Amino acid sequence: MPFNDLREYIDHLEANGELMRVSAEVDWNLELGAITRRSMDLRGPALLFENIKDYPGARIFANSLSRNKDLPFSRMAMALEMDPASSMLDLIREFARRIPNLVKPRLVETAPCKENIVTGDDVDLWKLPTPYLHGMDGGRFIGTWHVDVTRNPQTGHVNYGTYRHVIHDKNTLGFYAMPAQHGPALYYEYEKRGEPMPIALCFGTDPVVTIVGGTSVGPNISEVELAGGLRGAPVDLVKCETVPLEVPASSEIVIEGWALPNERRVEGPFGEFTGYAAPDELPRPIIRVTAITYRNNPILTMSNIGKPWNEDNVLVSVAASAVLTEELRRRGIKFKDLYVAPPSQAVIVSCDPPMHGYQHTLASAIWSCKYGLMRPYIFIVGEDVDVTDAEDVYWCLTTRLDPARGIHVQEDTVMSGFWPWVDPEDRKIRKGSKVYFDATFPAEWGPDYRPQIVDFTRAWPKETQDLVMERWREYGFTDDPRLKG
């Protein structure tokens, strides 16, 4: 059965040794951020902070999907009700398999997130235990691991997304509204009409809803129905108090408000998913908060974005890879496996080109998809290569990539504001470049010319492999010979 809310997921993590409760007092000002980053570096457990300075009774949940030392993707697997020992490829393939199985949501009358309702002048965002995460940040960013709910003003289509939000004052949030993303694109549609956009920020939803919030899908796919399909049960929704939206009933905290047209306040910098601070301090849209509803003893969720691997890297690696895989398969593009590698700037795809020049078609197809548009690097490797194994990919690149013919640069393309290498002038007009590396053997090379690969499964007869596997422990080894080397 799927988890009904975040608390059930936390209990499950704790029962399986994947959670640590931090009862010592921790300062929200930098100390909490440093703890969560160091724990991620050490592949530590998920963390539940229960004693936050200046906020008696408040709780913060962090590192919810970050990598584990022993079973790297166990928390993501648990969220999807899969074997904790699942590999990255297992997760990608299963996620992709579930994508078409949409399940419509269910509207309920009330929910625990309505246990406390604050509106009007009583709204005070500073009462939430928002951490000041990184030393270079331009404020306290509350929106790092949550779901933004918005609605298309023309079609009524509801979008779930995750966009960063800084607290400006007691009832005003910043909104990093990059036009290439669904939610911000809707904001600019409202702005053209001279209308404010209703928006709701939902913290501490059940883990699958949170995963879907960080997953970019096609414009005609309902994220809440996708969440229902991934969890195998409908998502319960409840109506907001001050905006015309419905939000996940499992939420710990819901912030309601209106993104105002033609109003801006300076926002940034912030330590971002690339592993670098996004340094641009620019005027960006704002949200006027009209209500905060929350559960008793609520849990604020957060992600300490930075160098891999944090929970965002795990989520995007699985979800982006699965969505892109499903989209390309639907188009009839042929390949074996695909992986959006952290920090989500590179796509690694394996294929055996069926004809000369097919690699151009494959790279173009990836860049034409919404989830491939902002990926500046594509690495095309052979079908024998595990796209999720950095060592395997590196070996392929350094033994099959022809430096003169295998590197294909695309200039004057759209760019992401998060790319650290773009010079100031190009950044102003959002001009960038992309490249794909072709590390496959040419289709016209016959089997007699292709180099033979020397590894355990190809350089010895099957009967010798079987013999060694059967006698492995007899030789004195204690590990499992079936494990990948």
C-alpha cells in the first residue's frame, strides 16, 4: 500500500534504519544547513530535526531521498514501494513503466492540513522555521523541497512543480520564475492578462507527490494523475481557503497566495543544483501570501541543494531519465538505456546505431523534448555500457570517441540561467551552446573489424564463467559473485 502521508514514510524509514532524529538544539542560521550537507557527503540517513533554535516544537525533515552508503537509492525505492536494493536502472525502468498508468484524484471535504488556519493580517512567514542554508544565499529560502500548485488560465490544467522561494517579509515570497518551466510560464500568461496568478505551496506531502512535483512532464499530462499512477491509488485533494485551487490533503503545511503581475523584488543569490551559487541578483516576481494552513506539530521539508548527491539529484536522475525514456520510446526512437546524470546537465544514452548518422537523430530527438531541452551535454555510448556507471562510461569515452569526428557542437542555442560557464554577455541574451559526444562504433563497421571487448562475460566461454561462479566461495571469496564489478 502507498504511504498516506509524510509521517507514514518517516515511520517506515525509521523502522528500516534510514532515519536519525536530531534532538540536540540546532540553529536555523547556517548550522542546520551545514549539518545536512555534511551528512549527505557521508551518505548518512534522512534527518528529522526536533529542536530548532527560536522555534519550540517546530520540526524540519531533510535528506529524504539522498544517497545511502550501503544501498545508494534505498529511500527513493522505498518511496516507490520497491526493493531498497534496487539499482538506478531498476528505478528508471520501473518509473517509466508506471508513467502511462494515470489515476484521477479524489476531492475530500477536509484534511489534517486544515487543523490550523491563519489568514489576513495574522499571516507571518517568519513563524515557520525556515533555515538560512548556505553562507552565500541572499536570504532564507523556504521553497526548496515542496510542491507548487498552479492552474492554466485558459485550459484549467493544473500543474505541479518545484520552484525556489525566498521569504521577503512576513507575507511576501519571491518566485524564481524561469519561463521554460511550466508554473512560471503560466505566471507570464496571467501577467499578460494583467491578472494575479493563484498559487499554493505544499510542504510535506506524501513522498510520491513530492517526487512528481520535481518531475517535469509533458503539457498534456496531469501531474496529480501521474502521482496517482505511480502510487497505485488516487491522490486526495482538499480546497484552499483563499485561492481557487485544490491541494494534496496529505500536506503538512500549505501556503496560499497570489503571484502579482508586474511586481518585482530583487531575489538571489542561492546555492543551486549545479553545485555552484547562482549569483544573479535580479528583480523577480513576488507572491502575496493570503493564508497558511497546517497540521498540528507540522513538519517543514527542505533540500540542501548543492554538489551531488542530494535528494534532488536522486529524484531528477530517476524521474527525468524515466520521462525522457518514455517520451523517446513513444516517438519510436531506438536506444537501449538512458540516464540523466547528476547534476542533471548530461544525458547518457546507449545504442547500437542502426545506420550511418543515426546519432544525429538521437541527439536531436533528446534536445527536442522538454526534459532534454536544457541538457547541454549528451554522451552516446555502446549498448554494452551501463549508462549509470561512471567508470564504464569513462572507459567507453576514452576508447571509442574519435576526437575529430565524434564531437558535435551546436552553437547559438537556448541556455539555462544556471549554467556556470556562460559569459556575462551571452547570459544577458540567454545564448548558449550544446554538444553531443558520439562514443559508438560506426554502423558500417562489420563484426570482423570491431574490437573485441575484454571483460568477464565476453572474454571467456560460457562454461568457464559458470564454473567460476559455482566455485566462487570454494576459492575463498566471501562476496557474492553475481554482484556487478
